[in-house]
Amino acid sequence: MLTTPALRHFGPHWYAPVMGTAVVATAGAALGSGPRPVYVAMWALSAVLLALVLTARAGHWRHHRDQARAHLLDPAVAPFYGCLAMALLAVGTATITVGRDALGERAAVAVDAVLFGAGTLLGLVVAVTVPYLMAVRHRPAVADVSPVWLLPLVAPMVSAAAAPLLVPYLPAGQWRAALLFGGYGMFGLSLFATLALLPLILARLLLHGPPPLALTPALFLVLGPLGQSATALHQLAGAAVGAPYADALAALAVAYGVPVLGFALFWLALAAALVVGAVRRGMRFSMTWWAFTFPVGTCVTGAAGLGRRTGLVALEWLAVALFAVLVATWAVAAWGTLRGLLHGALPAATGGGAEAGAGAGVKAPPRPASARTA
């Protein structure tokens, strides 16, 4: 059990393992084959992790409110508040997708509805609040641009992908239409905010070189909005079956999803090459390694959805290959985290305003970013 001093350094980045675990269950189910009981077990594990992290974070706010406020005002840590919303949404999606095998359909829908509502509300608040703080309080320079900034912006996209799963359980008419078009609205919110930030991330990479070693895995976060947006359009188009615009939405899902998946594969190759270089230069495990999981999982669900919609076997095999990467990286990240907890290296603390950022493998600029957590 975590002690109160340990809770002081228990930052919002600890929701990342919840997201990474839940997406293994969701991505596995999206393939349409595989050991279903294993996916159910992964969902159950993600639910337990969510409960534990929520409890620890509540203790953090109760006993270390000063540190919690400092985290919110720290440009290296504030974006991780987007992980809370995404963790709720990820577990909710896994619940209605595979958790229903254990809970039953009625209970699974109820749990997902609660988690979806809470996650969506928090995601919308964070999507506005964190950029606002970045603009009026943090005032970072171009050299400080980080893929971590995407975290609060991706949360509404996760809601957009999760909303269609609840559409069939709402009364026909205005309620279903409101949720469906609300999903498209959140898709647009996240998409255009992401499109505004991606050029800055690429420019920072080209003009200032690779990120600090501990932050290098965060480059995989760019895959999140790409894979999740392809997944969201596929799910939204599927929920609109029978509507007069259903064919147009189905065509849009393919016309958008295939090019975006192509860019995702480009970024995956680029990020992987930079990670290999970072490992050769001495990069060690930190909590940023969880960035290898959830973003890749969204690409699995996006590729699997496109494969079913187009009938293209190559996309189905791509989804399987990406799922293998997801499982491998989850195992590595989970082992590193467990080992760090058992050895007392997690949560990490380095002092100063970047305590939680260091625990996540991130430090507040302009301090050098390096962290050892295992």
C-alpha cells in the first residue's frame, strides 16, 4: 500500500497504465478472433487498476493539495490530466466490448454509460483548461513543444469513438441523434486541435533534434489521435446505419481512415527509429514507456475497422501485426512498472516543480529531462 509520502509524487501520468491495459482488451476484441477470456481478464485488470489509481489520486489531492496544484501549473505535468478522462473512457469501452461477458449486457452498458459521461465531461474540461493554462500561465517556447501536449486534446476523440457503442441503447430519435452528432462534434474538436499542434511537433523535431532520452517514447503519442480518429469515424459510421446519410458517412470513414493510417505508419517508423537511437544512447525505463501502448492500440482498432469496412485482407494483417507490437510493449511496460514499484523507484521524485514530470520521464523546461525509474 502506498504511504502518504509516496502519494505526494503520485502524478496524473499513473492513469497511463490503465489506458494501456484497457486498450489491449479492446484491440484484441476488434480483431474478431483470439482468446476472449484473456481479453476479459485484461479488462478486469484495467478496472482494478483504475480503482487503485483513482483512490491514490484522491489521497494525493487530500493530503498534498499544494503539490496537486503545482502539478496543474507545471507545463510538463498539466497535459497528463487528459489521461484521467481517457482512462475512464478506455475502461468504459472495454467494459461494453468484452466486460459484458462477465457482467452481463445490462450491467456493462450501465457501467460504460457512467464512465463515458464522466470521461467525456472531464475530457472537454481538460481540452479547454490545459491549453488555456499553457497560453496564459505556462508560456512555453517552441523548443519546449512536446507530443505530451496532445494528451488533453485526444480525450474528446476517445469520446467520439466510444459514443457509438451506446447509441443503440438510447431511445430512437433525438437522443440517438444527439449522441451520434455529439460524437462527430468531439471528433472535429480533437481533429482540428491536433492538426494545429502536429506541425509544431514535427518542426520542433526537425529544428531542435531528438527529444531528451526519457521523453523519446512520448513520440508514440502522435499515433493516438491518428488511430483514434480512424477508429472514431468507423464507429460513428456504423452507428448511423439506416440513416439517410449512412452511405456518405461510411465513404468518409474510408476516405479519411486510409490516408491517416498511412501517415500513422510513417510516424510509427520514424518514432521507432528515434527510440532505437535513444536506447543505444542509454535510455532506461520510465513511465513514458506506456506511450508505446494506448496509441498503438488505437491504430489496431483503426486498421481492424478499415479492414472490415473495405474487405482488404492486408489491413486485417496489419491490425494483427500492430496488436503483436501492442502486446509486447504492454508486457515490457508492465514489467518495468512492477519492478520499479517493488524496488521503491516508483513513484519517482527529483524535487522542485517537476516532481511528477520526472516520475513520468518528463521534466519541466528548461531543466534537462532525464529520469531513472527502474
